[in-house]
Amino acid sequence: MSDPLQVDPAALDAFPSTVRDLTDQNESARDFRGEWLSLSSTSGRLFFAVTQAFQKKRCRLGAN
């Protein structure tokens, strides 16, 4: 038989704050992704291979 579930009330009270912090961090990461990793292949400033690498990174960040 498994041990009974024990919950620390202080940890339970801190949980919403932790989730809110993670939400803020996710929002910041999306802003960063949008500003720095959104490059078009027609911009003429970068080679196609570099643009393609940025797009792959952007997709990976978007999946998180």
C-alpha cells in the first residue's frame, strides 16, 4: 500500500504565484522569439542557410 498523500500548505499557497511567474517568462520568451528570430528569407541581409537555421530555432521555441 502506498504512503498517504501529504501536502505542505505553504507550497500549495505558493503554487499560483509560481504558475504566474512561468506565464510571464513564457510571454517574455515569445516576445524575444518574435523580435529576434522572425526573419524573412527575402530580407537580403542574411544568407538563406542562416535564415533557415533561425526559423528552425523559432519553431522549436514555439513548440515549448
